[in-house]
Amino acid sequence: MTKDLTNADLENFQSAYEKTPCADVIARAVQENGVTAASKNFAAKANHDHVFSVEVETGKITNQKKSGRCWLFSTLNTLRQQVAKDLKVKDFKFSQNYDSFYDRLEKANMFYEKMIRLAERDDDDREYLFELDWGDEDGGQFANAATLINKYGLVPK
């Protein structure tokens, strides 16, 4: 459950900001360069160890071909090695298209449910216009894939 921001919260944020050493320098760095660039830790990057101690067996590479489904491909790739081993199959692959279909179906259903909920809103309502701007993106993450797999299962490619 979310907590609404209060004036006291805003005053506490301002007070904490004013007590932060070099806050003005940090603020200018973020304003000029953006949060991501101002937050880079070059020392950590220089000290990063690129040697891995665990070698993982892999099958042939699966290619998402710029489909925007890397989240689904990577999740299925983490599962397929054990399945191939259990089934004694040399190069097993799961169907990305199967779960991708259900991902799009779930996203479309969510959109339509929101449109039903917002049907009585004015044409210039901000929430309504925001939802109409939905672009049917392919993107997702591991949690999306896990939810799809739990609900619809997996099939071989």
C-alpha cells in the first residue's frame, strides 16, 4: 500500500538535503549530466574482475533477432540446460513464441480492462490519455516470464 506524501515529508526531504555535505555540488552534477552519468563509479569498473570461477554448460545459442524478448529468451535458456540433461537430449529448446503469445494476450487483456474501467472518463483525462499511449511493447523481465510459465506452462520449440 502506498503512503501519500505530506508537507511534513517534503520538509524532511528539504532538511536532509540541506544537511548533506556538498549537496549543491552533487545537485549541479546531476542537473548537468543526469543521474546515471553522475552516479558512475569508475573505480568499481576498473576493479571489476572479468574472470569467472563457474563454467556453465550451454547448448546452441538462441537468437531473439532484436525481438525485444531477451527477458524471455534468457529465462528459458536458464531452464533448458537441466531439461536437456534430464531428458538426455543434446540440444533442447523451449518455444519462446508460445510464452510470447500469452505475454501479448495478458498485456492486451490488461489494457482492455483499464479501458473498461476508464470508459466514463473525459476524452482529455490524464490517466485515460496515458493508457491510450500504450504501444504494445515486447519488453519484460524475469518475473514476467516466471508468471507466464507458472500460468501457461512450457512447450518444446
